[in-house]
Amino acid sequence: MKNLLAIERFCLYGHIVAMVFGLAGLLWVVPHPGILAYLPAGQTLFRWSMAGGGVGYILLGTVAVALYAYRTLGLGSLVTFAIAAVGISTASELLGTSTGFPFGNYSYLNGLGYKLAGLVPFTIPLSWFYLGLASFLLARSGLAAGGGPDRYNWMRSLAAVFLGSVLLTSWDFVLDPAMSQTALPFWYWHEPGAFFGMPYQNFAGWLGTGVVFMGVALSLWKLFKFSTDLDQKQLNLPLVVYLSNFGFALVMSLAAGFYVPIGLGILTGALPAILCWRAAAQGNSVGAALEPVQVIETSVAAAKVALK
């Protein structure tokens, strides 16, 4: 398990570093290619970065989150969520790039790896998985905090699926305008929408896809009775993954001058994610405080039985 933890941390740090280098390349080197002449092996490094940088950071994030899920949730929870997230998002993306439903009329360019059916880079469903799981765990743990034995009832479960999907959509909300209009875009809209080049339909597509695969994954967790209780410390990695990816999107949008998506994304994504993480700690404190009371009540009940 220690070896897995070491690999998990290496991949997490690599994931973040790769995003930082990606930002430097997209925002600094691409607009000013002359800089490469002053960097050791600048041209070679830039070619490697452009050829595999996007693939690399997504793969590192996927491995980090997968190992984390295996370590904290168990193999069953990991596999069922991965199947739901990757399977449903792949179907949704293939449908979207071929018909325009549910996201709008768009196409992927190069830079994100081999394309499934010539349409969707294989890394895209992986990003749905690792960001989706981070978003869902933050939402579920935050909403379950302080709920006692009833913390995972059907109302809280539905709310967690919806909130997790909102967190996921908020990330794309900030990322998509900039990444589709940067000097080196990774996808483009055939019919640019009214919201900073994005169609409003895109938000509904993201929210709907997230609700479906998170709902399916949660149903499978409940069906097979997988235990997924997490404390605040165990939520550190999901929070770091979510905020680092949100930060990447935020910097891209800042550079493009898209301030409205940033503000709305913070209100609907980054801030709720942090509040969910904080709520998990408060819920654990309440649970710890109640344990002595429960022990006393059990002891009193046992004493009454013995006296009878």
C-alpha cells in the first residue's frame, strides 16, 4: 500500500506540474515563439509538449485519482464508478461530436491523443472520470456531514448527484471558452454560442451527462453495498485535484479576458467545493462528540436490562 501511495503522490504532483508547464506553453511560448531560442533544447521540449502535454497531464490525473479511489474506497467502488463515468461520457461525447446533441455542434482538434471513431480523443472520457469522481466525493461527503445514521438517505443522495454534476460543469464553464479560443485550440464550435463563444446547450449537456453517470455509479454503490465513508483528510486529494484543474481553467480564462465565466465558476464550483470539504470536518467533529453519548446510552440500557 505504501508503494501505491508513493505512485499516487508522484502522479498527483506530476499532474499539477504538467498543467503549469501547459499554461506556460499556451500563454507564453505559443504567442512568443522567439523565446525558444533562449531555452536549452527549447524547440525539442516544445514539440514534445505540444505532441503529448495534454495527454500526459490527463493520464497522470487519472492514475492519481484511480489509485486514491482504490486505496480509500476499494476496488469495487473504483471499477463501478469508472465504468459508469467512462462509458456514459464516451457515448455522450461521440453523440455530441456526430449529431450536436447534447452539447452543441463541435469538433475536437489535435493535441489530446488518439481519437475514438475519429471523433473523440481517448483522454476526454478519462477527464470526465477523474474530475467527476473528485466532484462527486466532495459533494457527497459535504452533504452527508452531520447527518447521523440518515446521512445517506435518498434525498441527500439525489442532492449529492446534482451538486457533484454542478461542480463538474462549473469547471468546464470556466475552461471551455478559453480552450476553444486560445492561440492553439483543442476543440472548436461550428456555431459559436452567445456565452463567450459557447452555446448555452453545452451547460445542459454537461450537467445532464454528469447527473446520469454519477447517478448510475451511486446506484451501483448502493446495490453492491460498497462503503464510501470519507473524512476530511481523505478528501484532501479530491479537493486538490478539483482546485488545481479549476485553477488551470481560471488562468486560461484570465488570459483571454473572460471574467464573467470566472466569477460564476467560483460561485458555483470552487467555493462550494471548499465548503463541502470544510463541512466534512465539522460533520466528523459532531460524530466524534456523539460517540461518548451513545456509549453512555448503551450502558444505561444494558444496566436496565440487567436489573430486570
